[in-house]
Amino acid sequence: MMNVLKQPVCVLIAFLKLLLFTVRHMDVKQQHPSLYLEVCSQSEEPCLPLHTSIALFLISYCKCKSFKVFLVSTKPDSTRSLRSQLPESLDVCETQTESLPQLVRGCRLPAVLDETGRLCRAGLAVVLRHIINKSLEDDPSRNDVQALLGFKKTCLKACAEVSKWTRLCEIGIPSAVKEHLQNPTNQYQQLPLPILTLEQRLAEPVKVHNDDKIRRQKLQEQRHNEKSESAEGQGGTDKESKSAQSSQVCDGLELRAALAKLSVNPVPALTTRENSEIRKVKTTDLPPLEHVFAEGLYFTLTDVVLLPCIHKYLRSLEAHAASALHRLPHLLRWYRRVQEVPGVLQAAMACGMALSIPQVSTSSLPEPSAPDNASSLLVQEENQETIKQPPFVGGPRPTMTKLKESGIEAVFTPHPCPAWTLPWESLPGAINPTEGKMSNIRAVRKRQQLNNLVAMVARLARPGYTVVDFCSGTGHVGIVLAHTLPDCQVILIENKEESLVRAQTRSAELGLTNIGFIQANLDYFTGAFHIGVALHACGVATDMVMEHCILAQAAFVVSPCCYGFIQNAVKFTFPKSKRFQETLTYKEHMILCRFADQTAVQLPPERRLIGKQCMGLVDLDRSWAAETHGYSVQVMTMEPESCSPKNNMLVGRPPQRRGLEVGAGQLEAPVHN
Ligand SMILES: *[C@@H]1O[C@H](CO)[C@@H](O)[C@H](O)[C@H]1NC(C)=O
Ligand SMILES: *[C@@H]1O[C@H](CO)[C@@H](O)[C@H](O)[C@H]1NC(C)=O
């Protein structure tokens, strides 16, 4: 009897084991972060936008298996035809925009939602850097993946709002290529400016840190080469082929140095000692290094971003306007070199990109020189960046007098609840800014600042509201708001990963459930919300936050900072309001900004008084600009005044929204005034 039973029992046990294994396996899978990638459609056919192709290519190159990938499309069942562009090993499923988690729906894709479902990372550069981070945590031996982050691990870290280079790579090139691909036969007369900018950048010699060694090596090779050439050539070699030959040799050296960096056991290619003659050459007399990859010598994340874009672009040019290829010699050379990086060809193939060498005979390429009109975006803008504002002569009085004559003076609305304070003594420790390394005096002042912001937000908030803490840092404002307003959802937005991860840890310690975190630049947050908050948003960050709130028809409570950093930016010009524009020039307005920063306690009281007046005027201009959108805005002083030298606070209420449709369907109640 027992024997008869034995077999089925064994089968049953095996089955149960399998089941258990499957369940565990599923569990593990559910703990993977989710990566959301967009699918678009072109004339009814589903296709992958460039940023999706870029993310897939990086995943393929890193052989990353840390994510569950969701392709987000507007129509069901549209991804089958895309199978050839998805690495086979990838765990991919399809989802629709409507069923995205709330945090993700408020962001532009690509986006990653972490295992807790509370931290969303959005935007191309942020997501790509996160993919690298995850790949390395899985396999720390991947030197080549580590190298993608570049020198000091900063590759594409500066956000596009700050760095022209990031903007070119993350936005400029992809949009130019996208535009070209939509109408490939129409544009070949004019190469897009971002492409020309890149072409020009690739033509410049590079500077790498500690490049002395490599440049000496290059000099040695050059000299060696000259000797052997003159030995064999004996006047027969014409100049052209000689220079072509030597440039090829140099190319070899730089490429070798770059590739050596990627291998698991770095090849000691450049460790041989140069002869003494070479060692004596002054640094300034060493030959410059040629550009090999986008950032200079080494293959980095930037090349990964550019590859799918440039691949599609060159393929299209080849098909529709092959003659234009001649104008992009450096880009072609870059494209060829990228293909020599180990792993790139296979990674591309797995994503359905068959890399090839466009058929342009190299001999007919013009001698690499500055492309058509060298006045490229990057050069122009970089110059602008480096030009410091001219040294300032004179004081702010003439400007202030001018305003006064037009009837414009700083006005501060009285604080509605100057003595209000949070019950700091009874709040959990992790909320209190005394936690951490803050000095006592700083902690007291920080608490005073928080009292002001929380008081204002609490007056505006209603149950069910979403409150966004912009530039949240480690979450001083957002966490106290989430604790104080349990009926509201609070979202913290910050682009510094370390800060946001700390905020998340603190919030988890407190067990807060009405809080979410977004690591992204402001532009990637598109969600609806009712109140925007920012404590000490530097320079035009204040204007960006206000603009974001106005677009969302949300109230705002903003305390500006660093007035001296204010200057015309891509999106904003100063002064902002019509009345200021009619009275002041840009330069005069900048005078106000400059002096608005002079409010430090160690300055003489008269200076500080003028500083405070200038602060008030700059913020008056901001508030008038917001009022043209129907807002009512008050500029007030935080209480006590000593809580910060930057103690202004702008409180803006949107126009009544009754009857207005709100975009993302997250807003229900109208804002009460
Ligand atoms: C990944 O990111 C986390 C959080 O910022 C960081 O602590 C960790 O060191 C990173 N890992 C690697 C391998 O860079
Ligand atoms: C090239 O750039 C300069 C400087 O911006 C500009 O003045 C000139 O018109 C441009 N030339 C062409 C042919 O576009």
C-alpha cells in the first residue's frame, strides 16, 4: 500500500517544490524595479522613439537584467511587431498609458519606478545613469560599464537646464534626428544645427585629465613614424599620403588608449617608459590628442545616447542624400570607431540595429576642418556662459529712483500668522531638522522657515490635494508637510539622487504613506497638482517653479534665493512684468538682482535695507508677471525676519478654476481662495 502511494506523493512533492520555486521566483521578479518605455506610432504603425531605443541599447550593452520592462503604448497589442528591436533576454510586457502607476503617469518617459513604488526616476539621462548603477550592483566587475560614467562619474549628470552639452546630447540631437526622420527627403540641403555642432565638437582636440603620459607616447610614435617614413620614402611619398598615414597612426594610439580603459584587465599599453629625449619635451610642446569619442578620449554614456540617433540619421542620409555625408567626416569617423568598441555591435544587433560603415570613400572626404558655419550652438552658448557680467559700477539708487518715479515700490503684505509654529517638541525626531549634522543655530532657523511655509500651505490645502515640494533636497519641507497634512498627497521632486534617497529613507523611518519621490529635472514632471512649494529655490529656479505652478493652475508658496544668479535664460527674460519692462532695461533689472543678494547679517544695516528693498522689487516683478495669468500674489516676509537673510516668500493663488477642465484628471476640487 505504502509503495503504491509513494509515487504519486513524490510527484506531488516535486510539483509543490516547483510551485514554491515559481512563487519565489515571481516574488523576486516583483521586487525588480519597473522601467517604463514609450512606444509611439508612425502612420498607424507602432515604433520606438529614440529615447526608448537608447535605453534598450544601453540595457543590451550592459546585459542588465535588473528591470521589468513595460512598453507603454496608446493602443493595445501594438508591440508584437517591435519584437526584433527588443533584446531577447529582456523581460518585457505591454501596458497602456491609463494603467500606469500615478507617480509614473505624472512624468515623461523613460521612467523607472523602484521596488517600493514610491520613488520614480524620470528623464533620459537620469534613467540611463540608473540603469548603469543597477548593472554595476549586479556585476561590479564590469569595468566597461563603470567607464560609461566617465571622469568623476559625472557623464550627463548636470541637467539639461544647466549644461549645454547635456542639452545637446539629451534633447538637441534626438529632436533633430526625429525631425529629420519624419521628413527625410526634404532637408538634406541643410544639415541640422545640433548635428553640425556635434561634428564641430568632434573636430576639436581633446583635453583629458592626466593626459601627459598619452601625449608623450603619441610624440614618440610620431617621431618613430617620421623616421621610418623618411627611411623608406626617399622623396617618393607625396605630402598628402604621408599626413594621412601619420594621422592614422595617431588615431590608433588614441583609440587604443580608449579601448584599453574598457577591458576587464586594463592592458598596460601605455606604461612603457618613453626615452629620455621624449621625457624632456615641455608639456606645452606635446602634440594634442584627437577626439575619439563624444566626450573626448573615452567611450561614455554620451556615445551610448548618440549611437541610436546617429545610426538612424546616417542610414537615412545614406539612402536619401548620400552627398551630404561628405560634410560630416568626423561624425562618420566617430560612427566607425564606436563600432570597434567590444560589445557594441552585438548590443546593437540585439536591438535590431545593424550597424555598418556608410559608403563614403574616405579619400574624397574634405580635410577635417570646421564645418560650414562654425557658429554652432555650443560655441556660442559656451562663450555666453563664460562671459562674466562686467564689473559693476555705481549703486542701485538710480534704478530704485527710476522705479519710484514710476510709482513702483516694494510692497510687503503683512504676515497673516506671524507667531504660528509647528509643535516641534512633539514631532518625531526624523522630521526635526536638528537631526543630521546641522548646527543648532541653523536648525532653529530652518524650523522657523518651515513654520512659515507649512503655515501658508496649510491655509491653502484641502483634503485630497496634491502638494509638490520642488527642489526638495533631503526633504525638510516635503516630509514635514506629509506629516502635517495626512489628507494630502505630497510629492518631492529633486534631481540629486543622493538627497532624494536620503529623503526616502527618512520618510520610510516615519512610516509616511502619503508621500512620493521623483528624481527628475522639472521639465520631466508633467503631473497635475494643487499647491507647489519651494524653499530657497536658487535664481531662475524660482521662476521655473512658478511657471510650473501656473501651467498646472496650482497655488504656490515660494521662498526665492540667490537673486544674484538671475539672468536671462532659455525660457525667461527679465524683467518679467510689463510695468517693469516699461521702466527698466535688462541691465538695470540685473542691478536690482545683484543688490538683492546683499542681505547678509554681517553687512551694515543701510546696505541690508537696500538689499531687502531690491529683493522686494525683484519679487514684485515676478508677482506682477504671475498676475497676468489671473493669479493673486502676495510678497511677504517670513517670521521672524532673522530666520534667513533670504526671507521673502511669495504666495500665489490661482484664478478660480470653476468649470475648467484639468488635464491629467487628477484634480477634483477647485482651489479655494
Ligand atoms: C547606486 O546608487 C546608490 C544610490 O545612490 C549608491 O548608494 C550606490 O553606491 C550606487 N552603486 C554603484 C555601483 O554606483
Ligand atoms: C555664419 O554665422 C555668422 C555668425 O553668427 C553669421 O553672421 C553668418 O550670417 C552665418 N553665415 C551663414 C552662411 O549662415
